Amino acid sequence: MHLDRVVDPELLAVLTAVLDDVCLAAGIEPHSPEREEVASLILHFYGSGYRTTDELKAALDRAMRELPPDEFA
């Protein structure tokens, strides 16, 4: 995914923490295609106005519940 702006270190830490927490809870392995999909969703939701850890995790939870059962671990 192409980003058209620089992400500051604090924001990057928040986005990474959300990614790590969600993947750990869902049993998604590091360096997997599923993790990349979750990262893309996080960036999408951030770009859509979700800013806090709780907002991002809630949006991801809703999105992951709507996916077919075999889509994520």
C-alpha cells in the first residue's frame, strides 16, 4: 500500500501496537498474508477517521466478524 504522507513515530507505534494486539488475539502469524491484510485494514480505517487504539480495534473486530470463517486464522 502506498502512503502519500509521512507517519510520525508516535502514530506508527499506535498502529503497530494495534496490529500486534489484533494478530495475537486472532492467532495470525508474523510475516503472513493475513497479517498484511490486517495492516491494510488498519491503514484504511485510520484514513477513514478512526484515530484511537479502541476505535481501530473496534473497527477491525467488526470487519473480521464479517469475513468468511477461513479468511483469517
